Amino acid sequence: MNLPNKITVSRIVLSIIVLVMMVFPFYQIGFEWPTFLIAGRMEISLKYIICAVLFIIASLTDFLDGHIARKYNCVTDFGKVMDAIADKILVNGILIVLAAENFISVVIPVVIITRDTFVDSIKMVAGQSGHAVGASILGKLKTICMLIGVSLMLLYNWPFELFGLNVADALIIIATILSVVSGVQYYNNNKKALFKEV
């Protein structure tokens, strides 16, 4: 297993750890996470601080593994498959948990997961037709906005909450809109391959 693949697998492990930490009922085993008071008026749970740090590290590996794989020409089929799985666990899993805990609207993970399924299906069909489907600029921008937005959400929108600026929600909403727009773009760019007769 080469280095990019190891990094990808580490992202899956980190993502699972974050998800387990967020959904595990610690109160049932008598454990209560400590909270920290910031600027005298904002409390942040240590659980979400740890989750945010792990999520940020995992997000950075999302860019690192692809960069290394392309730079040293060590792209593998295993890496492509596992990278896609890692991304879904990292982002979609966290969005579902955030929606379940009423941090965000349930509409957001529904839209994101539907879009991802749609785009993945396009990539699969287009790939079978010999048509490579690369990541679009809007798709990359969507990913950046979503990763930053979720990181801030896990930190209760700190430090922007201290100034009354809801940056976390704004970035996640922007990412959701870009998700839909880039999905339409994927379709328009590949509809010939989709409707090509075999």
C-alpha cells in the first residue's frame, strides 16, 4: 500500500472515530464532557473541540493524498475507490449527525447525499463509455466551503459567534447550493455519454 492510500485509510479511521464520538451516549455510562467558557459568554464542549480537531485533520488529508498521488504518479484503483468512500463517510456522515442533533436542517444532508449519488452515477456511466469525468471548479469550491463550514459548526461557530456572524451556517448553505449547481454542471457536461447508445 503506497503513501496516498495509507493517508486515505487514515481519513476513514479518523472519520469513524469522529462519528462514534458524536453519537455515543456517554451519559449512559456516567461520563460528562467538560465545557469551556470563552469570552465569558460562550460555552464549548470538549467533545466537539476534539471532534473538530480530528475533522480538520481528516479534511486536510483529503487534499494531501490526492496531491501526493498525482505528484509522484502513484494513483491506484484502490485509492480512487477508497478516496470516494472516505469522502462520503467524512462529510455525509457528519452532516447526518449534525442534522440529527439539530445543528443543521435535515434538508442539507438529503440534498448533499442525493447530489453525490447522482454525480457518482454519472461518473460510473460516463467511465464505462470511456469518458473521464474530472472534478469541476464548483465541485472543489463546494468541498472547501463544506469542510470549513462543518469545522466551524463543530466549534459552535467560534470565533465568529462572538461577533454575531453566523459563518458556519452560511458556508454550509453556500456549499449546498454549489452542490446542486455543480451536479447540474456534471449532467450537462456528460449527457452525451449518458444517452449514448451501446
